Amino acid sequence: MDFTHPDYTFQATSSAPRNISNSLHKVFIKDPELQVQLLFIIPVIAGGIILNLSAIQWFLVIFVSALFIGAGICRTASLLQVKKDPSMTPFHTTRIRAMGNALLTITAGISLFTYMLVFVPKIIDLL
């Protein structure tokens, strides 16, 4: 009897947190645009520290920044899925890419609008 056959061998399954961390690692490595999004957050946080934002303003900034980063992660994950699934038609591939880009654009607009609402009055008061 051959115990090395795949039916007999013990196949280890990884846990859900490990799968999530591996997936996020792939997403961050494969998408340089997501890295640019993360680098954009640095001046936002630095500006918030310099301008002494209130707790509500910090909440707004962190919330829309998390939405923006989350949309980037979802967009990258959908693009990776499109690349790996050969059964998708070009029509579906185009629609998935368009929806991912639209989601990212909408959250970027909401984030920019919120940043302007929070930072512009503080900058005007500083001048």
C-alpha cells in the first residue's frame, strides 16, 4: 500500500488569520498603487498633528482614510482574482476592473472632500 498517495497523506490546513495575512501580503506586494495610497496617509497624519485636530476631526480623517485604503485593497484583490481565473470572459473582466476603479475613485473623492472640510478651516485659522 502506498501511503504517499495524496488520498492518504495528511494535508495541513492553515487557519483563517494566516490565510488573511498571506492574502494581504500578496495584495501589498503586487500593487504599487496601494503603496502610494499608504504613503499619501503620512502627510495627512502629519498635518493633523501639526494642526491639532479635535477628536471628531481625527475620527473623520481616520475613517475616510480607512475607507480609501480598504477600497484599494478590494480593487487589488479583484484584479488579482481576474488574473488568476481563466474562466472569466473579457466582458466580466472589464466590468470588474471598471467597478474596482470606480469604487476607488469614489472613495478618493469622499476622502479628499473630507480632508478639505477638516484641514482648510484649520489652515485658514493658522494664517
